[in-house]
Amino acid sequence: MEEQDIKLTKLAKCAGCGAKVGAGVLAKLLDGIKVHHDPNLLVGFDKSDDASVYKVSDDLALVQTVDFFPPIADDPYLFGQIAATNALSDIYAMGGEPKLALNIMCIPESMPKDAVHQLLRGGYDKVYEAGALITGGHSILDDEPKYGLAVTGFVHPDRVLTNSGARPGDVLFLTKPIGIGVLTTAAKAEMLSKAGLELSYRMMTTLNKAARDAMVKYRVHSCTDVTGFGLLGHTYEMAQGSDVEITLHVDEIDLIPEALELAKVGILPAGMYRNRTFAEAGIDAGDTELCKQDLLYDPQTAGGLLISVAAEDADALYADLKKTVPSAQHIGTVEEYRGGKRIKLR
């Protein structure tokens, strides 16, 4: 098989973060597993957060995460870049800086060596762009290719950001447009425009480094990256973990126009339905159009950061984000929880 004949996405049943186990299913799988107490473990898997955080000293904590998935692009180099961007994002979401990474790779025996080399080179280049190092990894043979990273970063113990720290009065910002899952689903069916394909690749290979560097200068109380659970799934987790109520202003959310048109005709990833099942009971959708709701549940691969910041710092952070991120959006507000639905779409 010649390398140019390879269509990596045709070798996978799911693409990118669309392959992620649904949040509700994952919670059931983890239920009952005993969590051992360690005073230095600041964030563990029981918190439904983006990464674990372990305090090493008064000035240093380690942030650790792992993420890998099947191909979301046919070009091996591009796939490597996207997978690395997505894995690094969890470190940025915690307010950390990535430092070390290990490759995780599954490859078919029939995959040409040059294609494997290009995949790894894509990951290496993106990790080096982040200022981190790849120091090794592990690979196995598998019928379906998969790639990602285990990443370790550094953060000050007093400046760890979690998805459960949002406070009433906070303002919510988002840093990338929504609809990537729909675009990649359409691409797999060869129904996506060239411009849409290029947009999706550009967004999925843009590090959240600039967003992280901007937000750590302000009084940010909570942060998460919007990936496999979609904007509503991740916002719902933030609202639950913080015991708050969140209002999202749908017209202020940057919904990719082509993705919206595709959603109207039913081009939707399976992960969208899983995300709806998980979060729908906690959402008051108001009169929001169904196609827009679908995009808000759409699983994103290497999506942007969802940032909850003190209202007093909102204007300054917004000004910084507008200069550095793909799409700076003021999408909502945080209020005290008054019972009933956690999320309101208006």
C-alpha cells in the first residue's frame, strides 16, 4: 500500500474526541472505586477535572494528563499535530505549563514507516512549539491507529485552576468557535467544503497557550477546555462542581456557520447524542433552535478554554484574549444556584 493511498480516517470508527466515552457512562464506570487520601494530591480523578495535580513543594505542583484518540485527519503529520494539541490543552486548562510528554501510539502492521514517522513528527513539532519535550513513549500494534500523549506540566500550588471554582458574579469567556465535531463528521462523509476543512484543521492545531498566558494574569476562578463533552457538557460539569447556575447567551457564542447548516440537515457526530443524554436534564434550553442546541452538545477536538473570571477583570481579560486567541467570546454569566436547571440558554 502506497503512503499516498492511506486514508487514516477510514481506518477508524470514530474521529478524534468523538471517540470519547460519554461523561455519564464514565461516571458509572468510576463509581465505587476507592480514592486514597494524600494531602499533597490537590486534584484527583474523583473531581471530574482535566488533569491531576500533585503538590511537590510550597512553590511547585505537577500537573499530569493523558489523551489519545483515532485519526481525525488523513494526513499523518496533521493527525499528530492535532492529537498533541488536544493532549497539551488539559495542562493549559489547569493554569499550568507543559514540560514533559510521552508518546502513546497504536499502529497497524500495514502502516508505512514514513507515515508513522510523519505522525510522530507532527506530535514532536507541536510539543516543541509549546516549549515542552517528548522524552519517550510506548507503542503497540493495533488494527486501528491511535495517537496521543501523556503530559506533565508545572503550576504553582496556589494558582491551580479547576473546573469547580466558578463563583456567582463571574463572567464566562470562550476562546475558539464551536462546531468542529460536525465539520469533521462531514469531512469523513466527504460533504465538507475546502474552507470548512481548512478552518477545522487550523482550530485543532492552535495551542491554548496564548489563552492560558492571558488568563493567568487575572482573577480567574475556574477553567476547563471544551473537548469531547461539548460546550454544554463541560459547562454543566463546571456548574455542578462549583454549585452554581450558569446563563449562556447563545447569540454571543461563535457557532461556525457551515457547521450550523450541516446540523440543520442532520450531519451530527454520535458523540453529540451521548453529550445530550448526559447533560440535557440540567439544561433549560428556552426557545433555542434545535440545530444550535446540537452544536452546543457537539464534541470538540482540541477546543478552546472556557474561563470563569471575576467581573472586575472581565473587560481587561477580554481585551487581552481578543489580541491572542482564535475567537474571544463573552458567552455568559455565573449566578447563585436557586434550584432546578443548572444551565439556562438565552
